Amino acid sequence: QKEVEQNSGPLSVPEGAIASLNCTYSDRGSQSFFWYRQYSGKSPELIMSIYSNGDKEDGRFTAQLNKASQYVSLLIRDSQPSDSATYLCAVNRLRAQGGKLIFGQGTELSVKP
Amino acid sequence: DTEVTQTPKHLVMGMTNKKSLKCEQHMGHRAMYWYKQKAKKPPELMFVYSYEKLSINESVPSRFSPECPNSSLLNLHLHALQPEDSALYLCASSLSGQDLRQYFGPGTRLTVT
């Protein structure tokens, strides 16, 4: 079992729809959860962080966390073609030397005009 | 300002060359990271510096040698690389080793011939 799992996609949604991206993780001790957006040929960009159960909203983005189910998701409302990118879920793994992020394989999102 | 800069943007080197990658941030972050990313894969952690000390080395081959001259600068010295080391090398920083909101630089695209 991978530590962080995402559907690789591609996930295709029409413009204006809600895109739903999902991620599961295996380490119950994880405490910090992040979503990064990566455009083709560019570096990852942090778009959301979430630390406690429930929803966190930022503009068109909503992150949802359910620690009991070990599940984190990202909703993108009113999807735009400019949202087409790969979305990486990242989960912390704490170590004595300091934390590190474990990334999922990423979900490719395509928003069609 | 969440800017991390990296130079050079592109680098082509032979297997016998020695070169260095440079990363700089002026956000007062005390943790800095080197990642390697291959096409269609997530970033793969190489090294973590926390308060200018190497805290995590993910069993990276010795042909990669990191250096943190001060809290704003991070270098990656390259020597005797192999063609399979061709990848996007990403630098990231975070406020501390415990705060894993990492901000990535644009990366250096390395090609080893």
C-alpha cells in the first residue's frame, strides 16, 4: 500500500463544473495535509493546507479532511480551463530529525471549455 | 513574498563535469529542501537542512553534495553524474522543519549527456 494514494486521472470536467480530487493516506499519525498545483513544465505551487477535520475554504478551493477515514479531498468550484494542471496531495511524516512531505502520484485535471 | 529563486534554469553537463545548482530565499525560512522530479512523477526528497544543518539525507548517492552556506542559501554540488540523473531539481523552503508549508522555486532542468 502506498503511503499517499491519488487517482492518476486524467479527470476531465467541463468549464464551470465542480472538480473533486481525492487522496487517501496510510499513516494515522499524519497531522498536516497539503494540496499543490503543478502546471506542465513548472514547479509545484502550494494552494491549500489543512490540519483539522472538516472543511477549509479559500476562494474557489475547498479542502476537506477526515482523519478517521484517512481521507483528504480538494474541491474546485466553477472550474476554469486555467485550473488544468496536476494536483499533488502531500502528507507529513514526522521524524526525529524533522518532518518530511510524502507526495501522492498526482491527479491530472483537464477542464474543457 | 513567497519567492524562492534557483539558478541556472537549465543545465547541460557531461558525466565528467562538476557543476553547482543554487537556491536562494529571503523569507526568513529556516528549513530548506532539495527535491528531484522526473517526468510524470511526484517530487522525491533528497536533502533537508534545518537551521543550516543537514537534518535529512534520503540515501542520496555521493555524487550529489549539498551545502548550506547561510540561512538564505542552498547549493547542490554535482560531480560525475549519470544520464539517469537528468531531471528537474527543485529547491523548497519552509518556516521551520516542523512547519511543512513548503514553497518551491522554479527548478533547474538538468540534462546529463
